[in-house]
Amino acid sequence: MKSKINKLTLPVLFLAPVFLIYTIFLFVPMLQTGYYSLTQWNGVSEKVFIGLGNYKELLKNNDYWITFFNTLKLTAVSLIVQISFGLLLAYLLYTKVRGMKIFRTVFFLPVVIAPVAIGLMFSLFYNSEIGIFNKILSAVGLDMLQTNWLSNPKTLLYAVMAPQVWQYIGLYVTIFLGALQSIPEDLIESAQIDGAGEVKTFFHVVLPQLSVFLNICMVLCVTGSLKAFDHSYIMTNGGPGVRSAYLGVFMYKTAFGNSDFGMGSAITITIILISLTITLLFNRFSASGSEN
């Protein structure tokens, strides 16, 4: 019995600081946010407990649903573009392209740049007078496609999405490249000896080996999209109205702009619940896929 206790002591001692940090900075704030979401509170006066009143009002709020679907659109576009391009670029680098280290650095560089800087940079790119996008369209004779990207309702949301989607492609390139380098070369060589071309080798040998990493990247992509904030807030402040806002921006403007911390906390809880639900679904599907 004593030997078992002694064996548990060291792991507990190592895990205790991490658990303490998570408790103080994650679990306690989440519980507090959950409580605030059940109150009417402006951050100064006494909290008034109203139960699920904030959630009922939120479901009737048109602005909430606009930002909700904006966030879903960002999530879908991010999954399609970031994961597919990240995997494609990683595979191209894995095939020993000359200057691989330079390309790897170039692809990852945007990831370490502050989103605020990226947002400001793209705001200049989108400018109708001096922006590079309109100048390129003019140079190739497509003047009819020129527009004020951040004012045109047809292009506004996608113009705000583009910087975030582009910025984090390099993250998935790095993850997939590390995963590809962990695949035994014998598998690929055996497939090529058996006559499999590059395409068949990729889909029948390489891709199955990356299933776990694909799941991780999809979860990271979804959770990153659901907490999107910086690019939208810096470029348009979520406007006009909430047309280019995500749930994170709507939560911030509700809590700190309107001093409605109860409603802001309710929005935060919905973001957490959506993230947990999607993560659990991904894990469930990946687990059932691996069993099959």
C-alpha cells in the first residue's frame, strides 16, 4: 500500500501546479462567467439574479444570430481553406522541394505576427484609393471589379475573413509537415514499388497516417474560428452594425460597449458550449472512424 502511495506522490506533485493554474485561470473564471450569465449586471451596481432571462432574450436577438452565422461561415471557410492548403503545402514541402527550410519559415511567419498588425495591413490593402487589390485589378484591365471592399455589403464579410484565414495557414503547414516526417519511409517506398503513383500514394498511404493530426487540426481550426475577434474588431469594429462581427466581437461590444455584463457572459457561455459540442463531435467521429 505504501509503495502505491509513493508511486502516486511524484505524479501528483508534478500535476498539482498545472492543475492549480488551470483552476485559478480557467475553471474559476468559467464558473464566474456562468453565474454572471444568470444575472442582470452593469459591472457597477448590485447583481440581480434573473435565471435564464439573458439566454431567452439572446435567442430573440437578431444581432446575435447574424454574428452566429458569420462565425459559422468563418468556421466553414477556415476548415476548407486552412486545412486543405495547409496539407497540400506541407506535402509539397515534404517531397524535398529545394529550399524547404526557407519556404517553411515564410509560411509560418504570418502566424507569429500580431493579428492587429495583419488587420491594419489588410485595411490598407482594401482601401479603394490606395489599396493594392484595386491597383492590381486596374493593372490587369479588370476595373469593373474594383470596389471599396470594406463598404460593399457583398464583399464586406469575406474581406474581413480573408486575413484570418490566410494568417493561420502556416500553422497547419507546420503541424502537417511534422506529421509527414513521422511517417515511416518504408511505407511510401513500398507503395511506389508496387506501382502506386503520387496521387494514390497520398490518398491511400499518407492520408490514413495523418488521421489523428487531421482531427487535431480541425479542432484547432474550429475553436480558433469560434473565438475570432482581432481582425474583425480592428478592420471594421464589427460594423456596420454587426454585419462583419463574430460572436467574440458581439460579446465584447455587449459587455464593455453597452455595460451589459450579464448578457455578455451569456454570449460567452454559448461560445464555450458550441466549442465543446463541436469538439466532442469531432472526437466521436474520429473514434468511430478509427474503429472501422
